[in-house]
Amino acid sequence: MNEYTFIFLGTAFTSQAPEQVAILEDHLFCVNANGIIEKIIAPNDAEYQLFLDSYEGTKNFHRLAEGQYILPGFVDLHVHAPQWAQSGTALDRPLHDWLHTYTFPLEAKFSNLDFATDVYEDLVQTLLSNGTTTALYFATVHKEASLLLAEICAKKGQRGLIGKVVMDDPEQNPDYYRDFDTITALKDTEEFILAVKNLGETVKQGVYPVVTPRFIPSCTDEALKGLGELAEKYDTHIQSHCSESDWEHQYVHGRYGKNDAFALHQFGLLGDKSVMAHCNFLSDQDAALFAKTGTAIGHCPLSNAYFANSVIPIKRFKGLGIDIGLGTDISAGATPSIYDNAKQAVISSRMLEDGVNAELPAEERGVPNSRLTMNDAFYFATAGGGESLSLPIGRIEENYAWDVQIIDTKVPTTKLPIFDPNEDLYDIFQKIIYNVRPENIREVWVQGERVHAR
Ligand code: GUN
Ligand code: FE
């Protein structure tokens, strides 16, 4: 019984399926030296009392105070780390204009490692303090600064999946911000993969390299093909933007006579470890290809509202068997919080279902059966994110990583509206998701290590 590094006693909420939130009331959570949940014991299990008697009072035993609850850490499937420095800027501009006027000039500054250190340290800490325990990052085209982001994740204890961005096409990218040429883009990517893999071997929670063509318009065919080959050679994750905005979608169609999904597939860029951001304009065939290849969607509902003027039919895509998680898409979404994106996912889906034309009967005003519930959104924020990355994270379940956020509903300055200790636990869960503030996130743990406390 002494093999556990620590044991928590408390009430946890975790997703079991998109519609289903499990409430583990007053359970014991036993975590081993590798930071894995090895055993969960319910109060009516025969060994419960035995465990309590032998661990209670020891330094490895943590009993949550009244009003505190355990949630899985969140998975953010789409973050542009450098863009944290411009969060909230120029969101009224169209995507192409925003990229060239604001975003590329900002990202170019990450050749300066001091600047990169300041932004990346602050972002990783901010994400952790918002409950995000795993993040899938776009860095910039710079190999050194991208590696620096991996090192900062490693040091701060976040599980980071990091991509050096590839933008090699001189016709499409500004001279001040692109890869020097295709050969250099591929060479830098390969060196980056090897360096991050090396680093990852020394990091308990894992850091991983990600093959990252920014999006099809920024890359030559040679680069896309080379990146597909590198991903296969080193068995890495892959990320990009897919069918995001009207102009981007049209551009790809003009170049290949097919949609992004099939274009990415021809270069070997779809698969079980691929996560594609946005996917607003997937056709049924594209969606079937995603499901068949195991490619996941990084759903960014806030960003989609700004740059795609679009609500993606997430419910339908989930029904087709596609893995789905949530992304902030910093800075096209101006919040570091997956809570904000979970709420927006629900709100946007209801707008898709119920359009505004009051002249029409209700069932003709939108797309029926589009609504997501908060249970769905919570699933995407946690278990769905883990499935999308093919990692054992996002659930409070045996054999999953102890990646959790301890929510304190009673922080004096930001007390959540939970006054009645006898309130239904499922109601408390919903109140937490809708009302929580970073001040309520008392502790954050990744792979059995406490990485944030307030
Ligand atoms: N498409 C290509 N680059 C970007 C980016 O930085 N943000 C968003 N939202 N879309 C993109
Ligand atoms: Fe993006």
C-alpha cells in the first residue's frame, strides 16, 4: 500500500463520454511515482477505510477542504505562442490583412531570444494558471526560439507539443518573415525535431516536437511533401490550419482543385497524430477522410467567430466519429482560457441551431440537432483533447496522468455562487464551469507534479 507517492481525498468531475460527466464523490485518488493515477477507490469499496487509516495524517495525504473540487487539466489544441504579445489586437480585420499587418511583423521579432523568453515565460505561466495542463503550440519560423518555448514548457512543468512553423514560399510570405528556402525549412525542422525529442527524454510530463506547416498558402509543395516525410520518419504529431476562412479555402481549391483535407492528405499530413485547427468548411467527404485517418479537429469557437464568421457543425462532425478538442487560437481568440472557449462552443452551437429569422418556424431557423451542451464542451476541453493527441490525459481515471486543477469555490475575493453545501453536485459542476476565475484555480498539477499554486 506504500507504493503510492500521494493520495488525494475529494470530489472530482470527469468526462466519460461526450454527454456524460461522472461525479466521483469523496473518492481516493492514488498516484504513483510516474504521476499516473494508479488506483481510484470509491467510499463503498472494501479497502477504502483501510487506505484512509494508513494514509490519513501522513505527508502524502491531501484531503480537499469543503468547497474544493478536482477537475481534469484542460488541453488547448491550438495556441500561437508568440501572438500572446498582441492578444486582443485588430480582431476587426480580415484574416489575410491581420496576418500581414500585425501578426507577421510581431512573429518576426522572435528572432530576438530575450523578447521570446519574456513572452513565452509569461504565456506558459498564464495558461497553467488558467488550468491548461497540455498545450499544442505554434511557435515561429525560428528554430532557436521554438526550442526555447519547448525548454520553458519543460522547466515550468507543462506538457507542451511545439511546432517550429514552416512558411517557405517566397511568393506568399514577406521577405522579412519566412524560411530562407525550402531546403533550410526542412533542415531546421528536422534539427528541431531531434532537439525536442532529446529534451523530451529528460522531462517527466513530456515535451514533443510537432511538424507544423502554417497553412497550405504559406508552403510550397516540396515543403509540404518533405514535412509529411519527416512526420513519418520521426513519428511526430502534425498540426496546421485547415479550411479556416473563405479566402484560404478558395485559394487551396484554386491551387489543387480540391479542399484542404484532401490536399493535406496527399502530402501525408493527416493521421492519428494530426490536429487541424478550425475546419469550418469541411465537406462530408473531407469529414469522412478525417474520421478514416484519425485526424482531429482543434475547435476554436471564438476565433472562428472573428476570422471565419462561421459556426462549425461540431455536433455533426462528432457524430461522424472525428476526434475533437478545444483551442484558444491565441491571439485570434483573445483569451488564454479554455473555460471561455467551452462556453463559446456552447453559445455558438445554439446560434447555429436557432437562427435569427423570426418569420420562419423555429425548426427552419437553423440547423437542427446542432446544440452542444456544457457536458459536450467539457468533454472536448479534456478527454477529447487527450484523444486528439493520442495521449493518456484528460480524464480522472486509472492509467491516466494526474493532470488536474483544484477548484476552490470559496476564495474570499471571488467566491463562486455556491452557498449550499447540500446542493446537487452536478449543479455545482455547471456553476464552476460558467463562473470560475483564475483566482479560483488553487492548484494545478501535471503528471503528478504541482506546477501552480495560489
Ligand atoms: N492562418 C494562418 N496563420 C494563422 C494564424 O496565425 N491565425 C489564424 N487564426 N489563422 C491563421
Ligand atoms: Fe491559428
